[in-house]
Amino acid sequence: GFEKEVSSVRFFGEGDAVIASAGDRKVRMINSVNGGNMRDFAGMTDYVYAADASADGKTILAGGQESVLRVWNDQGQVIATFEAPKPQEQTAAK
């Protein structure tokens, strides 16, 4: 199970699976019929606010406190990451 509060649950496909995220840095695909863990999606380093899946369950994404959006394929491999823009340093006028 999860070690901290669940932050999001999204059904996809025929409704027999969900993507769930939690404050313990976990993103999981769970069988909604029996509650069994189907797959973990690794890489999150802080509290996960939300996770979702495409309608067919082939693409999973999640984002949270670390300000990085991660995208996985249905086999759990990271296919993209998107980081928040860094603030630009302002130069002093001469």
C-alpha cells in the first residue's frame, strides 16, 4: 500500500484499472477489482500531487512538489520529463 495519504485516483480503459499517487512519492497502477498492484512508476522524489493515464492506459504522467512532470509508457519506462523553468537572474544596470 501507500505510506502516506493518497493524492489522486484516476480510472482508465474499461474501468478495471486505476492510476493512483500519494504523498510517499509513489505512482502505481492498481487493479480496481481486487486492489492488487499491477505496476509501479519510479522516479518521483517528493510528494506527488496528481497522476493520470491516457484513455488506453499506454501513457502515464505525474507531477508534484519537485516541479517535474514525468511521463512513462505502460511498461514503467520514463519517456519524458519536463522541469519547471528556472528564474532568470537579473543583471544590474550600469
